[in-house]
Amino acid sequence: MKTSDASGVRNSGFSDIISVSGVSKRYRITTESSGRAASLFFHRLASRSRRADLWALRDVSFEARGGEILGLVGVNGAGKSTLLRVLTGITQADAGGVRRPPRIAALLDLSAGFHPSLTGYENLFLGASLIGIPREELRARLPEIAAFSGVNPDYLETPVRYYSSGMLARLGFALAVNTDPDAILIDEVLAVGDAEFQERSARRLLEFRDQGKAMILASHTVGVIQHICARALWLDNGSVRALGKSNDIIRDYQFFLNTRIQERRGIDEHRQDDEERGETDALPGGGTDRHDIRFNQIALDDGSGRRPEKFATGGALRFCADIIAREPVRGASLIIRVLHDNGSVIDEFTSAERGQPLPDSFRQLRITARFDPLILYRGHFILEILLADSGTPHSILARNPVIHFEVEMPYTAPPAVPADMPCEFEAQ
């Protein structure tokens, strides 16, 4: 890969700061296993027929202008993280060229470069050295970084292995945004801390934009891209599918996602129809079907038992319900979907993915899902809870009545949010 960095003069104008031309990245993968012993002794002699090229990026070209936030969207595996790693120099491309400024703040993993045995202060110096910040410069900025992070100064004298994940993330973010970078790359890691810290972080990013710095923000939450990005880049299977105004890109991307969702639901409903006619194997639980399972005692509140008229961004939202089945349900999974009121999906995941698989067998189950903090913008939303079997694709056994709710954002600066909405589960 040919790479030419900008000169040592810090950029102060509104020009193209990051330029990517025909970048491609290839990985060599093994398409089948030859066994543990064979892989150990004969890996280098593996047949070419069992190895293939995986192109994570293919002929990607674009420019990120100074004074703008360029959105980056695409499904999982589209190449977003690989592209950001190429831009930072962590990963070398196999073809193409990148022009970038000398100092880039890469918010790809906020705790990257932090050593668990070092104190908070020591890790700040370590992290700064990794991104080319001289010790004298960091020493001058240290009070500002510590104050921005909100971490108690006493804790900064403590090894970070005793920090919570939130404290570690806040410290990493504070370091990245308080070192006067020329450009900022963000890979869905900004929903750290409470609502006040998110607001402060978002305001800092907007200040960078006004100072003429280039920023690239990758996110699955299209509302974020649409809200704060003037332009967006859509990656699909490692290639640029579209680049243009964020409203146009997000509209087309949502249509693409909704089409995939409808196709998936069509498969699920077709399987359900077959199961009701007895054309497939029995459902988990020895014949339990969706008519024998129901959701009872459904409640939505702010975590304290109160149902507000509007939920608040950065606050809490709790869903509770009883699942009651006529016959034991075995091998089931809980699917949670959060959607815009227009039907576009914001997030979808299973309880097992968030560390709370359902019991192997049950007839009655009390479930609780708590979104805290609630990372949604101002608007109207839908919460959908589904009970499914463990097949692929899932066959839906039961679903709760659709729940509509509204969110009010109590501050004007938009928080950037992660791919996965924070959510804790209980099942008893």
C-alpha cells in the first residue's frame, strides 16, 4: 500500500484532510478443517483448494473533508472496522493509497493500549505515547483530560484493573479528544458514561467539526448518521455502494434493511404455517405452538415502577412480562427488537447474546429487560419481544403485543451511540 502523509504543518483550513483512493484489503482464509494434528504439522502444505481469498475491502475511494462528520454505514461484515483500521495504519492495505494528517485520534477501542497493572495516570502517558503525544504536551493537558473524564482524581492513582468498564472508557475517550487531533475516526464507542458525559463528548465533537477537522463516524444506528452527518458512505461486502447526502444514503440503506427484514419474517411465517399444518417437526415442548404460549402482565416503566409520558435519552426503560405456556417449552430463545415507528430496525438481539440465556425448559417465566442508559434520540419507537426456537432461521413461537413509546432528548447536543444498545436481562 502506498501511503503519503500530510506535511508536519497542522491543518487549519476546510479542505480534504483524508483521501482514500482504490484501497483494497485481502485476507487468506481456510475453507475447511483438516483436523487438529494435520493443521499443526502440515498447515503450510495445505491444499490451495482449501484456501480462499476474502476481500474485506475492494477498490474503496472517498474523501473526508475538513469541517464535516462523514457517516459510515453497512451491515456487520461490510468492512467498516477494517476501513478505519487501514486509515489509522493499524492494518496495511494490499492495494490503493491513503492520504491522512499526521495526528489521528482513533476511537476504535477506548481501552486499547491501557495496561491493567498501571495506574490511570501512567496509562494516560502510555496511551499518549502510542499516538505520538510528547510527555511535555500531555503533562500540560493532564488536568483538562482528568476533568473531562469525570474520573475521581484519587482513582487515577489506582491500577486500572480495578476500574469499571465505564470508567476505563471515559478515560480513554477523554485522552483521545483532548490531544488536539487533526482527524477523528469513531467506531461506535461513544455511548460511555451518563447522559451528561455523552452531551459533553458530543459537544466536543461538534467543536472539532467547527474547527475544520475531519471526522468519520461508523454506526449501525442510522438516526445518529442522519442527525449529525452531512454526508454518508455505504459499504456493502467491502465495496462502496453509495456515497452522498446522508438523508439520501440513509433512506436507501433503511429500504435495503427493511427488505431483508421482511424477507426474514416471510421465512419465519412460512415455517410457522407449516408447523401449524403439521408439515414440520414438533416445536420445542412436545407440540407447544404459538397459540399455547402467551405474554401476560406486560409492563413498561422507567425502572422505578413509573410509566412516564415520555422516556428520556440517557434515562432507563424497563420491560417486564410473564411468559406462560400450556406445555413445557424447551430450547427457546428470546428476541428483542427496537424499531422506529416507520418500521426500520434500530437494534435486534437475543437474550443469550447479552449474557442471559433462557432456562432449558419452562412453563412459566418472568422476564425483565432493562435499557439503561436508554440510547435513543427524540422520536416515537416500537419495542417487540418474541419467543423463538433455536433453529436457523428462528421459528417464532409467540410474540408480545407491539409496544409503542416516545423518547424525549433533554439536551440539544446529539450523543453518538454504539451498534448495540445497552440492555440487561433477568429471567426467573
